Amino acid sequence: METTIIGVVAGLVALLAMVLKTRIHIFPAMIITALIIGLLAGMTPNDLTAALTSGFGGTLSSIGLIIGFGVMMGACFEVSGAAKRMARTFIKLFGKGREDIALGFTGVLVSIPVFCDSAYVLLQSLVRAISQNIGKSMVGLGATLAIGLLITHAMVPPTPGPVGVAALLGVDLGSYMVWGLIVSVPMMLGTIFYTRRVGEKYYRVPAENGEWITEPALFKGVKEMSADEEAKLPSNFLSFAPILLPIALILIRTLVGGPAEGQDPTLLHHTIDLVGHPVIAVGIGLLIALYGLTSKMPREEVIQSMEAGVSSTGIILLVTGAGGAMGAVLRASGAGDVIAESIAATGLPPILVPLAIASLLRLAQGSATVAMITAATITAPMVAGLGLEPVFVALACAVGSIGFSHFNDSYFHVVTRTLGVDDTKAQMEIWCVTAMIAWAIGATMVTALNLMFGSAGTLFDVVIPVATLAGLLLWVKKQGAEAPAVPAKA
């Protein structure tokens, strides 16, 4: 047990030292960290290498194809003009100045049935188009969308994590969905003040030549289209179909499920299961983009655009796979179980036990789903004895899995790399702090709800999350005071 904890601490310290203080790339740094943790935890070389390779391959098998298809789809959006059509429609629907709020709510709704990784890849082209058309930083817009997606991915069924937690704790899914949405919306809205600030600090707007505009004064605005030019853009139906149809297919697959117990699956069940799988659904979206958006364009131009997009995904795939490998080693080493058992024995206020277990597991092994399900497994036997309401325990497990997103979380790399940010300090400030603010708001709300409606809540339960949130707000204020002034827009 002691060597396992030492291994985790030593590995995380080594990781931070390598990426913050040396010139080593994050990809080998994560593999080295996984080796340190596994060896100090007592894993045999065969078990360690097996966990590394299976974790790397398993992660890429789930989202690798989706990333590739999504990038190709994004290239079709840009070269065909569909991205401009989407941006113009989006701005008309929600109004200028509220694009980030609209994206946040889009994330909250879309991620209820769809994995946040898949949904972000599908929607990041829309973020790019909006940024390019209105001059708002893609960093702030993308971070808002990403946190909205992550929140309901963790908080609201039918994604696997919340469903597993509800089953382990005996919580009614309908009740869980309602409470999850009640907590999710303030969590998303509460992060917007920070994502706007960090978007101004790291100002990045995609330029037409593939580079980035990094100062507001250099953004010249988008030339207004004539009626003839706008008429040449794809229709709203063709522009949005490659995104909306895959989401609809995935949702249908989730809602329909398999055949009733004792019945054989029909052809309809098999069809829905196939076309509703995220990989197949996104592939269908890519085909629609290819044959619907670019059918009248020169093939060479389309292929060159797609290859240019794919060439930039190599490092995303490597780093994402390394995050999966590191998480697999942490799970195989038993570090998750050791941390959970240690937290459960500390005597924390009852509602903070599942929150703390899920939070530290998220920090240690990266997977939000694993963190919340493990926390629910550990705390389920204690719920009755502690007099806790199971629904609030479930919410605490889910909230705990949202914060502490860093290098061993594949979503961290998907978000930061698609925003064009490769500086480690900037990545942490853009995404890690955003996730921690959402975590602190959620933790405060869950403990307050447990105090008001639960049977084992005390005022002391609210102190730790409120103090954490206050500390984050002070830090953000200090960073804003120290940041250089942003030039006025030309």
C-alpha cells in the first residue's frame, strides 16, 4: 500500500517536472510517468507493458477513428463554405455577444446522450467558424463548449458513468436526471466569466491561411457577403446534417437499447446498434459532408484540404493514447483502490467522502467514468449507515469526476490541441482551471442541497467546497490583475 501511494506521488511529481521544467515532449513524459508508477507499485515488467499497450490501444480504438473522421468532416465544412453558413445561422439564432453562452448550453444538451469526446470533435468546427467570423477567441469559445459537454457527460444519464452510479446506489434514473440538470446548468454558467477572461489572455482566431491571429487589433473582420455570394453557400440542411444526423443516430441507439429480456434481436435492433455506434455515426456524417457539401468541387482540392487536416492529428492521437496508457497502468497497479480506501477511513463529513474519492481517483487515473463508478462502489455500503440520501451521493460521485482533468485525461488533450495550444502552462490554465471552477461550483451546490434536503447534512459539509471556490476566484482575480492589457479591437 505504501509503495503504491509513493509510486503515484513520485510519478505525478516527475510528470510535472518533466513537462514544466525540461524540454521533453508530453508524449514520452507520460509514458515515463506510467513506468515510474507501475514499477514502484510492484507491477511485473510483463504486467506493466501489457497495461501500457492495452491502455494505449484501447483509448485510440474508442476515439481514434472518431477524431480522424471528425477532422476530415471539418475540412469539408471549411472548403465548402458550410462552416460560414453554420456560423451565420448560429449568430442569428442566439444574437451577437452571447455566442459562448449558446455554445455552453449546446454542450450541456448534446452531451446527455453523446460522449463528450465525440461531441467535441463534431462541434469544434462550429467553434472555429464562429471565431473566424466574429473575431472572438477560439480558446474561450472552445473551453466553454468543452466544459458544457463534460458536465452533463458526468452528471446526467444515459451516459455510462451516471447510469452505473445510479445502479450501484439504487437511485431512480428519472430523479437523478432532474437533479443532475439542476446542478449542471449553474456549473456551466459559472465558468463563463473565466473562459471569457482566459480567451482574452490567449487570443487565438483562425486565419484564412491556416495560421492564428493572436491579437485583437489584427482581426480585420469578415467581409460582408453579397446576396450572390451567400446564395453560393450550402443550405442550412446540408451544412448541419453532418453534425446533427450522427448525434440523432447515437441518441436513438441509446434510447432504443437492445431487445426485451428473453427476446432475440430483430433486424431493426441490429441496424440501430450499427448505425448508432459513435464511430459508424460519425463516418456517416463524413460521407454526407463529402457527397453533399463537396460533390461539385474539384476532388483534388477536397482531398488536399482533408489531408492537411489529418496531418495535424498525429500528435493528438499519440498524446491521447498515452493518456489512456497512463490511466491503464494506474488502474492495473491498484492505486485507485488504495486511494479510495484511504479516503474512506479519514473521517470526513459523510457527503464529502464520495466527492473526495471520485476527485482523487480522477486526479490519479484520468477517467471520469472510472472515478465516479469506483467512488460509488466504495461508498455504497456506507450510505445507509451514514444516513445519506443516495441521490446526493450519486451527484457527489459525478461532480468529483469533473475536476482535476490533466495530462492523463484524453479529453484534456483533445480540447487543448484542437484549440491550437501546445504550451503546457497555457493548457493547464485554459482547461484545468476551467474544470476545477466547475468542480468547485458543483461541489458547493451538492453539499448545500444535501444540507437542505438530505438527512445527514451539516453546515460544516459546505465549508470545504465553498473555501475551494473562493480560493479559485481569488486566484483568477489575481491572474487577471497581473495579465497584460488586451489591445482594443481595430
